[in-house]
Amino acid sequence: MAKRILSGIQPTSDSFHLGNYLGALKQWVELQEGNDAFYCIVDLHALTGEIDPALLRKRILASAAQLIALGISPEKSTLFVQSHVSEHNQLGWIMECIAGFGEANRMTQFKDKSAKGGADSARVGLFTYPMLQAADILLYQAHYVPVGEDQRQHIELTRDLATRFNTRFGDTFQIPEGYILKSGAKIYDLQEPRNKMSKSSGSAAGVLEILDTPEANAKKIKSATTDAGREVRFDEKDKPGISNLLTIHSALSGKKISELENEFAGQGYGDFKGAVAEVVVEYLRPIRARALELLEDERNLVQILHIGADKARTVASKTVAESYKNLGLVL
Ligand code: ATP
Ligand code: LTN
């Protein structure tokens, strides 16, 4: 039987970057095949940070357009926006009432994020966010949740909450498993190749954005930090910049790193960077064009998302009804 997959991504940047794509979203596209995949733009989670209404709206739509453009098919999978399906809030509250304060307090992402802005200014929503995430997953009875390593603790919490509920109130939820994306490449900042490519902490010149112009991305690659040597060789310790570019080329061109090392033997870094720029630009060109085209017809894009939400709600409402009934609420 087809496995149910669920994952979510926050609409917190104007554009996804190549790290998001190669580390996560490319696997989302692959997992559509042969599985029953639900992919959610988790806009309610994005409210736990600074809220800029105009920007949030723009980013939700841009996220949807990019996901479709990079291969998430609204026919093959269920693509939707979290706030369109109010069952997320309903089950989120139940999860908050199942979770202990102590176990919520152990979530390291909360500790990291609240430490950045000072614990007193962190919102209550940032603290309860993992319980909403558990609801995102359990509503759809997901078997597998593809996420990065940083989300492992939230998946464990989700499993604990589901098991506790099932034991105390009767079988209600599928116990999900994390599908930790190890196979996905880790991509580093072009300017600071020892740091990961990141929308929040990366340097503007070091992040390759999907919606950036081909010229801008080519320029960033050509000015990427490399080492003083001349050899195009994979060596993460001594040649992090060149290694990162080899990883990017290999992930997009499908050529093995050893093949690339042979191909560029005896050539300078300039030629190699030119080749990487071409591979990246040609790969992203149609994706960017399709995303911009989708963004031009906002009504159509929102309609696609509403159709996804209708499909999601059909599954989610059954789970909420079942959990309400098992809790003793009168339906
Ligand atoms: P931030 O650094 O602001 O937290 P981010 O740019 O790392 O954000 P997230 O929204 O945290 O992006 O990540 C979305 C997905 O992309 C996650 O599954 C994460 O593991 C993956 N991802 C993010 N950056 C990279 C990267 N540099 N290489 C590989 N995968 C990445
Ligand atoms: N917390 C995740 C985003 C997220 C998610 C989810 C991932 C919210 N709900 C459900 C998988 C399943 C993050 O910060 N990357």
C-alpha cells in the first residue's frame, strides 16, 4: 500500500535557496512517486517570528509557486497552506493539552531561537510550536516525515505524544517515523564555505536563490571563495569552497565528483567556476521562469491551493472527529 508522507516548510524567505532544494525539496519531489504525499506551507508557524503582513502574504504565494515550479505536482500530491485547514489549530490545542511543560521546555530549537532575541521577548507561540507541528503530522496519519536532522527532536516529541494519546484514549494516530534526509547534499555558503547556506544567517553574496536572476547567480558563483591552490579536488577540510562547488555541480549535473575532478584536471579555478555557473543557471532558469509565470496569475495559484486544502481537510477532519470522540467530547 502507498505510504502516507507529510512534510512542511515555512514561508519565511522571499525565495528558497539551493540548499533548501538539494537538501530537502528535491527529495519531496522524488517521494511523490509511489507514495501518497501531503506537502504543507506552514504559514501559522511563520507567525512565531516577526510578522510583516504584506511580506508574509507575498512569501506564502512565492513558496507555493516555487514548490510547483520545482516539481511538486498538485495532481500527484496534496499541496496546501496550513491556515486553510483549521483542523491544524484544533488538533494543535489537543496536543498542547497532552504535552508536559517539561518536555516542551527541552526542545532545543526553542532554546536556540529564544536565546537569540532574549528569552523574555520570545512569543508563547514559539514555545508551543512543536505541538502544532505534531498536529500537522498526526492529522494526516503520516507514516514518514521527510525533514532535516535539526527536526529529529520534534519528530520524537510527535511520536511520544501520539503514543501517549493512543495508550490513554484508544488507537487514534499512526505513529510516524522521521525520514531524515541524509542522502540530500549539504550545501555551504559560497562566501563562507564552512557555514551552511542559510536564508537567515548567510551572506547575501553566498546564497543562491531560486528566484534570483541567472546573471546574479552566475556572478555569485564566479566570486565564490576558494583557496590559494589550483587543483580542482574534493577535500572538505582544506578546500571547502571548491568541494562545495563540486557538490553543487554533481547534484545538478548528475556527474560523479570523481568524474568532475578528472574533467577539470589541469584547468584553473576560473574555468571550473564558469562551468558550475552554467550548470546552476541552466538548471534554475526554467524553474524560475515557471515560478514567475505562476505568480503572475495569483487567482489561479490560490485556486490550486484551495483544491489542495479541500483534499487535506477531508483527511484532517476525520482525524479530529476521531480524537474528539475518544477524548469524550460530545460530537
Ligand atoms: P534558517 O537558517 O533561517 O533556519 P534555512 O535557510 O536553513 O533557514 P529552513 O527553512 O530551516 O532553511 O530549511 C528548510 C529545509 O531545507 C530543511 O529541511 C533543511 O534541512 C534544508 N536546508 C536548509 N539549508 C540547507 C543547506 N545549506 N544544505 C542542505 N539542506 C538545507
Ligand atoms: N518545524 C519545521 C517545519 C514544519 C514541519 C511540519 C516539518 C512545521 N510543521 C510538519 C515537517 C512536518 C522546520 O522548521 N523546518
